[in-house]
Amino acid sequence: METKIITIDSNHIDNNQLMSAVQILHNGGLVAFPTETVYGLGADGLNPEASKKIYSAKGRPSDNPLIIHIADFEALDKLTKDCSTYGRKLAEAFWPGPLTLILNKSELVPFSTTGGLDTVAVRMPSHPIAFELIRKSGIYIAAPSANVSGRPSPTKAEHVIEDMNGVIDMIIDGGKVDIGLESTIVDVTGDIPIILRPGFITIDMLEQVVGHVEYDKAILSKEKNPDIKPKAPGMKYKHYAPKGELTIYEGNSDSVIHAIKNAATRKLSEGYKVGIIATDETIEFYPKDIVKTIGTRKDEVTIARGLFEILRDFDTDGAEYIFTESFDNNQLGQAIMNRLLKAAGYHIEKV
Ligand code: AMP
Ligand code: MG
């Protein structure tokens, strides 16, 4: 298949370009597009044939449900039922934005989109291209991240091209995304909101709107624990993994730098290609030719934005072993560490 790649400026959306994407969605095809979190791989969420194509393009297990993207609150009422009062409050507070809500699904939503579940994941994105694509098409767009299953999520069109060129109908290049980590997922079907996946919207931000919020216990563990099953089916899979073997070093800064340098020297002497993930604050302490900075510790937003890109960049370099510093494990840092731990297959060295 030939993949059409088009560029759209999110500040001045070209209507003709956008309508060519709309056409593809109407015909049951696949369009990758930018959102404020990561690039999504979109199809008509109410068309089982179309969402099947998403699973095969990504190589995604069929029990891993899709998030449906909407552009107005009417859609929320159509796709879901029995929305809790606090669920509505969260939607009103954070939409459009990087928050996904799990709700009971209506008859309208096919089980092929929800992986057989009676619940559905819904989000209203704020990125102008995503928002306009949904609005103009009138389609409820099912869209997981536009990467091959298990690979780091795409934060720019080049990443989508790497994974999806020749496999999907269209890729909309809208530049680099803003946040760089997937949405926060909150289950709002019970008495208390439960975070199933940490993201840019932190527990503190949620609690300011609705009071007490809990975490799905399975996502807090720093160890892989086969006994606790995460409530979001996708969270049980190995994910975000670079091709090289990634190890996280945790401890005080000096010890971490020392340990990473030792590990890197050892692997280099054995003849392997090595990469080091540092920060603006620590990059100077590592050998220049193998280190990259992910962002600054003074602003975790930069680290979130850099995470998936740096993993893909080390793939391009052919790094066989990658060593990374670790990050604070609260607020946004929690989402960063959640992704990093999965990318490392929970391989963490305490020093
Ligand atoms: P992705 O779109 O690739 O970022 O993945 C979507 C995430 O949402 C996966 O981890 C899914 O397991 C999760 N998800 C989607 N629908 C549901 C649902 N109905 N209940 C729980 N988790 C869901
Ligand atoms: Mg994904």
C-alpha cells in the first residue's frame, strides 16, 4: 500500500488537506495524526472492519481495547451510559486535554473496539488537527498510539513513518507533539476514580476537582508482579521498548553517574555499542560520543517530551546497551518512570 504523507500546519489548518484525511476515515481507512500526547493511528471506532485494521497494522493483541476520540460532549452521551457525576466533572475540567475516561459503553460501541469489554475509553483531544479531524469527519475516531505494538510511542511524524509507512493510508505530519506521553487513564465507573495509567494529568490535579482518587495497585509496583493484573489490559504488555537492552540506575546522583560510567566502559570494552541517557545537569560527566540528554531536571515536562524520542534515537544509532538515570517518582515523574520501567522490562539497578 502507498502511504500518503501530508503536512498540516496546526495554526493554519488547510481544509482541503484535512478533507482528504476525512475521506479516508469515511471509507474505513487508517490515518495517523498528531495529538497533544503522542501520534494516534485513527479509524472509525464504530466500524468493526476499520478498527480491525488498526490491530493488524500495529500487531496489537486483540484484547487490548482502543480509546475513542470525540470533539463534543454529545458524543460522550452517545457512546457511554450511566456516567457518574464525578466522571462528568472530570471531563468538564480537563477536556479537551490529555485525560481518558473509562465508562460503561452504550449499544453503539462495538466490542471489537473495546476488546470485548462492557466499558469504553473516551477522550477529547485538544490538538487542533486531532480536534478538527474529529469535528469535520463527524466520526468517533478510535486511535491507539501510531507505533508498532511494543515500540516507543511516536512523538513526531518521522517516528510514524518508521513504523507505519506502506501499511496505512495516510500520515498527517503536524510537527512534534507537545506532551510526549500518552493520556492519563481514569476509570470512573465505580464509587471512586481510579488511575489506570499515569500521565500528564497528575493525581493532585484530579483530586483538586473531585476529591479522593486512587491508583490501580498494579501500576505502582516497581517490580513486575504477575499476581496483580492491571485494570487497563494494555498495561500488562511489555511496551515502549528500544531495540537495545535498557537498564535504569537509581540512587544519589554521584553514585548513579559512577555506576553508569562503569557499566558503559565494561560493555564498550566487550565490543558493544552503548548509549547513555543523561540530563542537562549531568551530560558533562559522561563520554561525549555515547551520551544524549533527555531534558532538564528543572522542568520535568522536557523529560516527558524527550523520553520516547531518545529511545528511538538510540535505536537509530544501533545501541545494544542503553543506561539511563532514573527520575523522581511523583507527579509527572510517576508517568515518566512508569514508561521507563516498562521500556526497561523493569530492569532497575539500585546503587
Ligand atoms: P494506547 O491508545 O495505545 O495508548 O492504549 C490505550 C490504553 O487504554 C491501553 O492500555 C488499554 O488497555 C486502555 N483501555 C482502553 N479501553 C479500556 C477499557 N475499556 N478499560 C480499561 N482500559 C482500557
Ligand atoms: Mg500505545
